[in-house]
Amino acid sequence: MSQAEIGIIGGSGLYSMPGFTNVREERISTPFGDPSDPFVLGELEGRKVAFLARHGRGHRILPSELNFRANIYAFKALGVERILSVSAVGSLKEEHKPTDFVVPDQFIDRTFHRVSTFFGDGIVGHVAFGDPVCSTVAKTAAAACAQAGVVGKLGGTYVCMEGPQFSTKAESNLYRSWGADVIGMTNLQEAKLAREAEICYATVAMVTDYDCWREGHDAVTIEEIVAVLHKNADNAARVVKAAVAAMPKERACACAAAAKFAVLTQADTIPAETKNRLKLLFGKYHNW
């Protein structure tokens, strides 16, 4: 029986989810190791929700150290069908001001130390990723911003960089020349793995600063970012609450069958250990 239907990933500044009732914690082990933190399970706006602090409570895990596979796999094990991710980002456009929210619909990958697939170890598979976020979840999140009185813009490109250092001015201006909207360090791997796991995914990107490109804008400081983080966290809690309440009960998007034809490897050549590890994700299509 599903323990949760909607997953919330809290990023920098959002380490807990106000408004939960019937709260309990559950520590989940996965074939890919431990998730970032125990999951907080409960009800929000009458819906069963699972909350995960992406960087762990106390913010102790670097973006490059995150076990993305364990986090997404654990959501799948809990029965989650939709994930709303919340994360802090820098703005690459004048129009996206600090404390604004952006709900991106595209990503650019600038990471190089990350594992971002469940495939491998004897199994080859591919999923479509041309539209990397679920439009249903994204539209619901954008509408929730309006309801919560937060500036929330639907659409845009999120550059996912490795970090933990922020951009150089040359990098920041390069990304601006590409037409990108915001820059962060975490969401792309989540989106890729959620697609393979057939979980609907979208992110609410909370703008904290203008990165370092803006003329007349002093170099980004941690102190400035932390001040905005606190305001963004309060706004995010309201947005998440409204989004959870408005999330459609049934899924009519393609995310639910994204991996139906993904596996290309001949079944009898896949190692038994690999089949066991991925049975939760792909076994329904292959009788593993």
C-alpha cells in the first residue's frame, strides 16, 4: 500500500514542511545506499505526502555528494507518483529578481561528478527527456505561486552546475548568452532519475541573487544569500501547501509510462543482481 502520493524535496533554506499532520519519520534503505535523510511522512491539505531534506537536516551534504539515486528510488518505494522539488538558484536574467520563483521547463547540464541513471551494471536503457519536467506538476506549482501571492514564472531554462563554488563572471555571462534563466546545483539529476522511475517531476526555483554577471551588483556573498533564503523558505511553504491541495488526483501525462520501452538489453543477459535491484522500477514490464 502506498505510504505517500506526493513527494516534496526541500532545498537550501527549506528543511522542514510546516502544516504536516499525522507526522512520522521513516528511514529507508535502498539498493543504491541511504537517502539524504529520514523521510517525514504525513498529511498536507488532505493528501499523503513524503518530505525529504535534500541536503540533510543541518545542511551537511554537498550537491556533488548527494545520493540522487537513493533519494528518487526511496520516493518510488513509498509509492510517490509526483515530486515537487524546491531549490535555491541564482538569476541569469534581470527579470528574475531575488525572492521571485521560477518553474523551469528545460535544463542544461554542466555537471561532471554525478551518477544520473539507474541503468548500467549489465542493463542498457534510454528514456525520452526532450521535455524534462511534468507539465501538470509545473503548471500546478506556478498557479500555486499566484495563489500564495508569490511572483512565480512558468517556463525557463535551469543551468545545473557542479559547484560547490559559484560561477565565474565568464561562466555566468556564457550561460546568459545561451538564454538561460536560472542557475543551481541539484535539480537535473533528480529530473533524470524521476523520469526513469516514472515519477512526475517539476521544480520551484527560488531566486536568491543575480549570480555575478550583473553590472553594479556586488559579488555574491553567502550572507546576502542566507537573508533571502529565509524569506524564500516562508514563501515556499505556502506555495507547496497550495500546490499539494490543487494537484490532480489522477495522472494523464506520459510520465507514468516513460520507461515502458526503455530497456534494450536482452533479458537473459541481465545479471540477476541487477534485475533484483531494478525490479521496483522496471519489473512490471519484464516480469523480473
